[in-house]
Amino acid sequence: MERRRLGQSPLEVSPVCLGTMTFGQQNSEAEGHAQLDRAVAAGVNFIDTAEMYPVPARAETYGATERIVGSWLKGQPRDQLVIATKAAGPARAMEWIRGGPLAFDLANLRAALEASLVRLQTDYVDLYQLHWPARNQPMFGQWQFEPEKERDHTPLRETLEALAVLVKEGKIRQVGVSNEHPWGVMECLRLAREHGLPVIASTQNAYNLLNRAYDTGGLSEVCFRERVALLAYSPLAFGHLSGKYLADPAAPGRVTQFPGFAQRYVKVNVPAALAAYQEVATRHGLSLTQLALAFCYNRPGVTSTIIGATSLAQLDENLAAWEQRPTGERWQALLADIDAVHQRYPNPAL
């Protein structure tokens, strides 16, 4: 599997990244280790986790994912892997994480990072990400900015200054953001330039056939011109783009196991869009999974696509889709049909 440069950083990552948020909830330690072994054997060098994982986040399982990754990582050649994790932000009801968590200031980021390092059994993380912005902005299924929800938050300059301290200490190689919008990315870059602070390498955002806000909301141009990598998460839209819920709405998976967890996928146009994409996939001789992953794998703005699975069979299908993705004229014809559906049902799961 090829390697791609992560934004302006020197990190070289595989175009497929293994996401681990099922480890410790839907997957045991042994199953997590098996997935990690299988992904690395297929050429993946990029592993993504977070302090709040697994999801849905619960006090009883908090930190389990990083511990599972860590118990595997201690037996691996550390310098050949790119390990990414994330610090949970404020304004979410998770009191078991650092009491709130309260802020993206130095005290909280240090506490979050050092606890992650212990669980991961490593001295440093290659990419440390802010899991979501501290400020008021729409995310996780919210579709519009609501000024009346303004709240106090740590200024971005202070957050970047805190990250600079941790970079200088050698505990972080590169920094990134997640669930960000164009203003946040540009502000981070402006502050880095003006004050000599760390330049963000990437933004990790939801990106799939049902949610192309990255394309339509201005972030794609920002990331192209400023050389910020997109790490596309939820390429299968919480299993919806595997087609299993079209065949059986009660099929086992995160959506049925944790009702109400993925609010963005219960919106009115999602079923019609899914059916239309299934028709496109069938017409081109693909499964819906292959279509959805081909979309992310072939997009020029996507540096790496974060895949997740609850079984080795699912993981194998996702990995195989990298080698099976349509190219050339076949891809252009497929993309035309994808875009035609998008014109009818733009961003139904925004």
C-alpha cells in the first residue's frame, strides 16, 4: 500500500487508516489485536483512536480502546507506525473524563495526553488531535450555526500554545483537528503563522456519500490551498452504506445496538438516497460497500480513509476495496452517476 504525506508534516501515512472505536465495546482485546495484525499485514501503517473511546462513550468503558491498542503496540516496531489519538473537548456530558472535560488549556491537554500515553504504552503520539472544537459550532448531525448557543471556551491561540509545549517536550510529533469547519482551520493556520505555533497537519471529518459537507461548505478549497490533509471518517455511514439496513432494518450493528446514537442518519432523505446509491452500485457491478469506499478512496482531497469493523470479514472487505476500486474511465462514469444522486439528495445525513 502506498504512503501519502500528511499535510505539511513529514509524516507518511497509508491511504487506509484503521479506526478502533469498537475496541472495548463491540470487540474484545483479542479481536482488536487480530484486526490490527490484519490491517498492518495489508500495508496499513496508520492507526486512529481517542481517549473517549469506545463509543458510545460510557464511564464503564472509558479508555478501553487505547489500552487495547497499547497492549498490541508494545510488541510492534514503533517507528514504523503512525499512531493518532484525540483529546475530548468540552461541552459534552462526559463527567468521567477529567471532570467534564473542562477546557483545551495546557492543564487539561497535558492530563489527557499523559493518560493516553500510559494507556497506549508509548512515549509519544505521532498525531494528536482536538476531537471537536471547544467553541460553539454545528457538528454531529447539527446542520446550522446557532449564535444563541455561544459559550465560553479556551481561545484557539491558547490551545495551540499548549500544544506547542507538548510538542517541544517530545510527546507529540504533529497536531491536528477534528470535526472542524473552514473558519477553525483558517484561524489555526493564521495563529500558527503569526505566533510561531504548531501548524495543523490534518482535519478528521465525517465524509461519505451521505455527507459531503467537506466538498460543498468551503473546507475542500481551504485544505487544498493550505495543504491540510483530510482524514475521512465514517466512510460507510455507521453501516448504512454497507447496505445491511436496506436489506434488514433490524440487522445487528451500532445503529440497532445503540438506538439514538447516530442521529444524523435518521433524517428524512437518507432512505431514498441509500436506495439510489444501491441502484448505482448494482448497475456498475459493485456492492454498496465497494461503491462507498471507492468514493472516499478515489477522492483527490482525501489523504486517508478511516475504516472500522466489528469482524475480520468486514475488515477484509474494506481492505480489499482499496485494491478493487474502479479507476480511469470506469471511475469517471461511476462518479457521474454518484454526482447525479448527490444532486437529487444533497447531504441527506449532514
